[in-house]
Amino acid sequence: MDLVAKIDSYGKAAWIGLLVLSFILFWPIGLATLAFLIWSGRMGQGHWRGFGCSKWKEARGHWHGPSRSSGNRAFDEYREQTLKRLDEERQEFMDYLDKLRHARDKEEFDRFMAERAAKQSEPTPPPAPQA
């Protein structure tokens, strides 16, 4: 069993203890430990809830690299098709939001230009006579 898996088996308290101890002994090691915890995702909510982030990472595997095979080829093909469809739907939705933002921005700009044109077309009052 490697060191990371062993510390994971002890849970959150072991990681916090290791982090505190490494800062006390030599602060660069503490920084390196903190960087590892952040980089590996062990500082995220998914890890602390179940003292292991492997299930969460598997659920998000298509964003973080190839996921493991379930052993059933038909299911793996179905999962890949579903993930691909969801990614396409997400992209379509993001495009839709971009169009809405663009339309809102154009409406605001047109309103600004209309107000500006109205302000410029108003006659300016003559200057007050000086005594």
C-alpha cells in the first residue's frame, strides 16, 4: 500500500495532521504538502464527505481524462455516448446563453445610442447674459 492510500485510509484528520506537522518541521515541505492536497483534489468537498474522492472523480472522469472500464463493453459504449450527448447539450446551452448575452448587450447599446442621440438633438439653452 502506498503512502497516499494509507493516509487516505485514516481520513481527513491524518491529512490535516500531516499538513500541520510538515509546516512545523520545515515550511517548504508544508507548502508542498498543501499544493499536493489542492492539486489532487483532496481539499475539495467530494473527498472530505466520504474520506475518498475516487467515486467523485469516476463520476467526473470524462472531464479529467479517461475513465476506467466497467468490464461491460456495451455499458461502456452507452456511457460514452451518453457523456458525449451531454457534452453536446452543454455546448448548445452555452451557445444559447452567449446569444442571450449578446442580444442583451445589443439592446443596452441600442438604448444608450438612442438616449445619446436624443440628448444631442435637444436644443441647448442660450447662455445667460453677463452683467
